[in-house]
Amino acid sequence: MNALIETVMIWAAGYKPANVAGDHPEDREQVAKMGATVLFATAVAIINWSIAGWTYAEGGLGIRLISAVMAALLGATIVLVFDRSFVYFFDTLPEVKGFKYLVFAVFRVLVIIAIGSITAQAVMPRIIGNDLKVTALHMIEQGEKQRGSELRAQFRIDEKEMVVAAAIDELKVLEKADSILPQDIQLQLFAAKRCWTEYNSRRKALIYSGYTHADARVTLAQKFTACTGSEKSAETRRDNYFSDIREQLRQARAKKQQLEADLLESAATIKAKIADAEVIEKDSLDARSSIVMWHLLKTNPGALFKWAVFSFVLLFCELLPLIQKFVSGRSAIGIRYANDSLLRKTEQAERFRQRQQDLKITSAVSLLSIKAVDDALASQELHAVFAKKFARYLTAIAPIEGVRAMMQTLKERSPDKKEFMACHPQYAAVISEAWSNAIKDTTAILTGGVTAGSAHFGKSV
């Protein structure tokens, strides 16, 4: 069991356990301790990411569990990839300047901070959940008040209400004017009525004194005409007045209805916008919202202190492999890896240098040989010697080329023979025997040719 734990820890430190099996136990223990910190950071990442996956997932229990598991695997992968690589390379790379390690370390810290800000959004509701809920409630209430006033100003509700109130007052004035005649028209109507009273009194007096009705009307014809004209003029003014007032009333009522409809439409639009905003706020402004978190941290020093402490602890836990590696320095196994790597690089560099030198020498010799050959080809005697030597060479090489051609033919035909035997197993024995006889005959022919060629070559020599 202990050996298995040590193997896992060595693997977590970036090493292949089989490569360090022969090292001293104390050296392996130092590497295992580095791997333990990587495993610890991995466990922290698994917890954070699983909580984040569970918190941010939308859906039923199964979906949230799958999200938590996938998030945990992603967090573990990130830590194992980055931290294992950093610990291993820091421990084994030879002749690496500290600036390169610093660049990688800064990059890793930035990655941890960026990822930690995501996971902290999911973990923090477990730490300061009550504060976040209260802050979200206050933000929703404040948003409702602010939204109501802003929408009223945007749709000019106050102005429209004042216009509607003015239209109502105007309508009341016109309705009152429709029920009461102006004083001058009343006086004119009263004068016409009094004129007729006087006319009737005088007519009755004339009739009482002995005038007939016809004579009385003739006598009072001028008065009759005056009363008729006065009455008609008063009634015309009265009718015109009521006609104008009622037209104004009709227009005022239509205007009031239009203004009220506009006001109701604006109010309905505002109500719909407020309802939509409330739904969005309830879905977004909760304990998981970054806006709520930021507002809480700006306005609540206690929550800010708690957030800072937890974030520092989380960052320290995830940075522990890097911190320990900087403090402990390189291990003996890492130094051995570095020295071996440096030796291999030195050997490769030396081989490369030697190869370059050989190529230079070969190139120089080739140039000299070409020059010597060019000089030699100018001689007729050398032409004859080269021709005789080449003829002997062809005589010697012919049997070898024959054997090579025979072997190539046998190699190419062998798959056809095997395929045919597989398709027709009943002829396998016959085909195999015929193939063997053909090879024997070919070998005998070539053997004779080679012997003859050799003998001829010996005679020529």
C-alpha cells in the first residue's frame, strides 16, 4: 500500500515512477513530497470546481450531478497539467534562467486568480450567503424605485397627468356653461318676455275699451313687430350659444378621452416593462450574481474581509506546489535528470560538430577526386584500362544480378501462389510441389551460370 501511495505521489510530481525506481529511497521521498502538494492542490480544485458546477448548473438533480462531476474533472486536469509540468521542469531542466521560471510562475498565478474568481463566485454563496441574499433584496427594491421614476420621466407621465387634469377641469367648466346662460342673453330673453307682457296688457286694455281683436292688433302692430324681433334675436343668441358650448363639449370630451387613452397606454407600457424587469432581476440578482457580490464587497467591509481571507486561503492552497518548489529547490533525482539531459545534449552537439567536419573532409576529397579523374580521362591508355576493368566487372556481377532478379521474381510470385492455394486447397499439394521443382531448376541454372562466370572471371584474371 505504501509503495502504491509513493508511486502515485511520484507520478503527481511529473516523474515516471519506473524511471526513479532504482534511486535512493531518500531521493524518491523528496520527489514524493512534491507530488503530495500537487495532489493536495488537485483535491482543492476538485472541491471548488464541483461546487461551481453544481451551483451554476440549471436543471434537475441528474444534470447538476453530471455538471459537478465534469467540472471537477476539468479542475483536476488543469492543476495536474500545469502544476505537474511546472514542478517537473523546474526540477529537471538544466541551465534554465530564473526569468523563464518566473514567467511560467506568473502565468500560473494569473490562471489561478482568473479561475479562482469563477469558482469563488460559486463557493462564496456558501460562505457569505446570507449577506448576499440581503444585498440582492436591497438591490431589487432599489431597482424598482429607480426604474419607476426613470420610466415615468421617460414616458412623461407627470406631464400627461397634468394635461389630463386640465382637460377634465376644462370639461367641467364647459358642462357648467352648458347649464347656465350668460347674463346678457338672459337679460335679452327677459326683455323679450317683458315686451310680450306689455303687448298683451295693452291689447287687453284696447279690447276692454271697445276695440275689436283685429283693430287692437292693427293698433299694436308696431309693438308686435318689435317684440317678435326681440324674441327671435334672443332665441337665436341662446341657440348659438348652446350650439357653440356643446361643440366645445364634444371636442373637450374627445380630447379628454384621447389624453386618458394615451396616459393609460403609457402606464400599461411602464407596467409591462416593470414586470419584465422584475422577472429578469429575480433570475439574475441572487446570491450567485457577480453584481450582487461586487455591490456587497463595496458596501460591506465585514463581507469584504471574509471574502479576502477565503480567497487568500484558496489561492495559497492552489499555489502550494509552486511555493514549496521554490522553497525546497531541486531534488537529487532532478539534478541527475538535468545532468543526464545535459550530457545527451553535449554528445549530440559533439556528434553534429564531428559530422559537419566529416562532411567538409568528404567534400574536399570529392573535389580532389573529381579533379584527378578529369585529368586521368584525358589519357587514352587509362581509357583502355578502365574499359577492360569494367568488362571484368560486368562478367563478375552478372551472376549476382541474375540471383537478385530470381529472388525478386520469387518474392513477387509467392503471394499469387499462396492466394491461389487458399482459393483452391484441393490443388495445394500439386502447386507446392511444382513451385519447389521450379525453384530447384532455377537454382540449378543460376548455379551453373555463376560457376561458369566465376571460372571465366578467373581465366580473365
